[in-house]
Amino acid sequence: MEKQNFDRREFLKLLLMLPLAGKRSPTRITPNSLLYPAAQPDQPNILFFLFDTLSARNISLHGYPRETMPNLARFAEKANVYHQHHAGGNWTPSGTASLLTGTYPWTHRSMSIYSEVIESFADKNLFHITNPDYHTAAYTQNFLVETMLQQFKDQIDDLINMTEGGLYSSRPDSDLFINDFGSGFWGQNIAQGTWIFPASSPFLSILNETLYTIKYRRMQRELKDIYPDWISMVLPGVHVFLDETISWLLDQIKNTPLPTMSYYHFFAPHHPYSPRAEFYHLFDDDFKPPEKPIHTFTDGSNYDFLLPERRAYDQFIANVDHDFNLVLELIDELGMMENTYIIFTSDHGESFERGVWKHTNRVLYEPLTHIPLLIHKPGQTTREDFFTPTSAVDVLPTICEITGKPIPEWIEGEVLPGFRTEPVDLQRPIFSVEAKENNKFGPLTIATVAMIKWPYKLIHYFGYEELPYHFELYNLEQDPEELNDLYPASPHYAADLKSTLLAKIEQANKNLGKIN
Amino acid sequence: MKRFPEKQEIIKSFLVILTVINSWAVIVFLYNFPGLIKQITISDLISVLAYVLLSALIESVIISLALLGLGFLLPAKFLRTDYAVRTLLLLILSVIYIIPFHIYIPRLSTLMFEAVVSIFIAMWSVLLIVELVLFHKIIPRYPKFKAGAVKIIDRITVLGAIYFFLDLSSLIYVTITNWS
């Protein structure tokens, strides 16, 4: 008996200590104002507006037949327009982290649904670079981005709570677990169950889900006149209303201390597509995009199913365009057009082709990676168009350039055309990486990598059971819809591109863990 | 006070509930472990486990209170007598019933969920009533059955105590991390 008591107590002592062991040090409590010198009043402001899941391929400004964004086209008249801008990946973690760190997913490693960047990038990002001279602020409605922003919070003066900007959450993590957001978010996801997990909480999860569903149906009934179909749902129990978001944003812009570098990441037009009633009847037309061959990685969505989904997405984009214009009008009224860089972009696109819907998949076709990038410079009154391929990793070095900071050597991008004096290298390869299934801490062994070296785009699938080692090659100039795969007929044609791509992957794998 | 079971029975029942709920939580966590270990660090993994165990503790407390409430309302012969044995049987049968639902629920859309969950809850309610009546008939008639269940409970409570400690340490960890 004595022996049993002794063993159990010792064992329990050890177990008690287990959750506390090895966890990184608690949040730094030093106020940011003590860590960084005060902002410089003569600096122009920088405002980032990122709309999640906005494909350039569905924007009228970039040649889409439906007039989805007429207001953006007007804004373009006073901005630099990048017509061949590409995301770092095909979904939020990889795309956003590439924008914020200036590196590709094989470096920052935010590739899977556990979206934190590797530890060494916690102080290598947009906020770290701009904080000394700016009041830095950040807001997102996407939980995967919030996880990342929480990593950067020591460099963000005002990390705004997700629930402040028109987002309503019944989940405890958005308020209660804010100091340990990533773990709290995933702990709750496992307890509640998600599209990939069964719930670890066998009874309460069903009760919770039932309450969420009842609440959602009640909201749908109450708001049917405004949202005839869906109410935008970030996660079960989390809803976001774009009009309220924009109203909040207008106040936020008026009240932010200047000069500011503010990053706003909005959920719209992410699925479920939920345009307000006034946009609900738009695009009742005969438009039919080209039918493309079904891909090996199809999710079973056929052409006829995807047509109405595409239309709802286009309507939601038109809604975004209308509401974002209110923000631009306010900025104009406040006179901020004269002293502010306004950056409009997205983290990735959306697919409605080849039997592949949305963006949580393994493919890297243009609808998923081709994203908008417009930058208004202070006082800019004319439009400048750039057709050179650019990447999300180029935005951070451009911020360094305009703020007069040296470009850190870990950045993989270059200063965007329009902000540089040296000529642009048209043959510079840019990359998009999809590696959700790859080990976050290991070399790339199961992934899709796309490389654009104008006018060609080489896509490489490797490590998948269905496509263990596969290439596709397209000429984007002659075949922007990527219908004619040049690779099978003439692999030698792609030899140079292939060696560049494989060498880059090999180099990325060698560099793994070398960033300090 | 007569409407509640003996204190010892309540404690045993709570430890049984803790064991069943935590064991399911650990199974789900281990099911996710190969995916998790590829994507997050060991320290984050332990931290995530702390939140999972905390939710198991909350769930166990709520179930215990719900069963006590049920025992308070029902005639003693249905639940209050041999309280720990009856709650053990109720819980195990409910978990067996609920597992297929959890295996398929991630694949259900919102609309499907609504349709499935209402049928599920209705069937579960019927099953609970049938089980309560069945235990009422079986337990007094078969003392060996009851003795076997009591032995199981005695063993389970040891595991329940370990889970209780783990759950409490998770609660302390989450509290310190988020509100210190």
C-alpha cells in the first residue's frame, strides 16, 4: 500500500509539471512604447487592405468579363496596378505569411492549417520592420491569420481583437485564450471537432453545434431581407458582416494615431459567399468560362455545379468593391490620399474549374495564385501598369524601400517595379508553394510548386500517391487559361525551367533551419 | 438531501465520468497525433493537450451535474440506488451510441447536421429511457452483474484520480497562461 501511494504521488507530480514544461516563455509584458522609439510624424502612412480569397481572375480590372469591381478600376486610375501578381501559396497561411515575411512558404513554413511561422520569423516581418517609425496596427477576421499575428504581437502596437470589426464569435478562444491563441484555437478545434477532426468532447460538442445551428438559423430568418442566402460564417459559431466591418473600419481609420502602418485582413469574399440583397441579382447573364479537363485532384465538383457558385462569388466581390469604395472615399475626404500608401491585395484566389472548388486543395492554377495588387503612392494622380510577374514576397522589400530601411538578407523578394530605379529582370522566376501535407519542420517531400518565368509557368507535383513526380507546362501569354499543357509533347522544351525549379527546391531544403 | 445519492457514490460516479470522457479525449488526441507532430512543436503539442483536457474536465462536471439533476427528479429506483453503477452503464452505452455520429459528423454539411442531429437526439432520449428501465429490472435481479460493475468502478476510479490531477493541472496552466 505504501509503495503504491508513493509511486502514484511521484507520478502525479511529474504529470502536473508536464504541461508547464518546455512551453515558450510567457508573453512579454513590456509595453511596445518602451521597446521602440516614438513614431516619426513626417512619414507617410501605410494602409494595407487585404481581402481574403480574392482572385485577380474574377476582377474586371484584370480582364474578367463580368464587371465585378468598377470602383477598384476607378481607384486604379490613381495607383500602380500589377497585372501579373502572384500569391506565395494557394491558401491563407502560405499566402499571408509570404506577404508579411517577404519569404516563400519553404522558408517561413506556414504551410498547413497550423499556421504559425517558424520561431525564427516571429521577429522577421512587416511589423518588426515598420514599428520603430510607425504606429503599427493589425486586424484580421481569419483565425489562421490571427494565430500568426499573435506571434508578431510584440511588434504590433495595436493588435485589434477579432470581435471588434463586425465579427461575432461564440467561441471562447476569440476572447478568453488571447495570450495563447494558437494552442487555445487548436485545443478548442479538437474538443469541438472540425472538418478534419472528430470531436474529443463527445457530448458538449453536439450541444454546442446544435446551439450554433439554432443561432445561425435564427439570424438567417431575421436577416433574410439583407442576406437572402447565406450569412458569412468564418467557423461554426463565428459570423462576420461586411457592412459592419466597413463601418468599424471607417471609425478605425479616423482614430488611428498617425503616422500608421495598419494591416487589415478581411474575410470577404471567402466562402460561404454571402452578398447582400442589393448584389444578389447581379450577373444574371450567359457568361460561361471555358470548360477545362477534370484534374486528378478533383473534389467532385462538376462544371454545372460550379457555375452558380462562381456567380455567387462574383456577386460577393461586387459587394466588397462597393463597400471598399466607402473606405477610399473616407480616406480621400480626410486628405490621406496625399500622405498615404494604400495597398490593396489578397492572400490567394479561388478555383471554379477542373472539378476543383475553393482553395483547400493541391493545385496551383492561375485562379488560385493570381491575385490583385494595387498600390496608391502619396499624391499619385495617374495610373501606372506593370505586366512583369511579381510575387507577394516582393511587397515587404518594397515597404523597406519606401520607408528607407535596408532590405534584410533573409527576404526572398525584390522591390516592385515602380519603386525601384534598377531595370526589372523579366526572367526572374517567381514561385507559389502548396505543401499542406508536408512536415512543417522537414524538407519538401510532398508538395506542389509552381514557377513562373515569363511567359512560361511550370507546375511540379511530387510525393503524392496519385502524382508522385509530375510536371505541367503552360505559356501564360498565349494560353492564359492554362488549357494546353506543353510538357507531355516536349519535355526537353522545359528542361531549363525544370532544372531551375528543382535546384530552387533543393536549395530551399538545404537552407531549412538556417534562418536566424 | 434524501433525493441525492450517497456522497461516496457521487464521487465514484464523477471519477467514472472523468475516466470515460478523458479516455475518449485522449483517443481523439492520439488519432490526431501523427498529423499534429508534423506541424507543431512538442511544447505547443503539450499546450494543445492542456486545452483538450480542460474541455474534458468541464464536460465531466456538466455531465455529473446533469445526472445528479436526473437522479433528483426520478424515483430512487431508476438512478439514485446504485448510482455509480447506473451512471457507468448509462455513460458507456451513450458513448458507444455516440461514436459513429462523431466519426461521420466532420463530413456532414450544416443542413445535414440539422437533419441528423434531431434524429440522433430523439433516438438517444428513447435509448436513455429504455436503459433506465432495463437497469431497474436487471441490477436487482443479478447481483453478480452488479458486483462485477462495482469491481470495474473501483479500478476505474484510480484512473479517474489521475485524470482529475491532469485536468486540474491543465486548468492551472490555461489560467496562468491567459490571465496572469
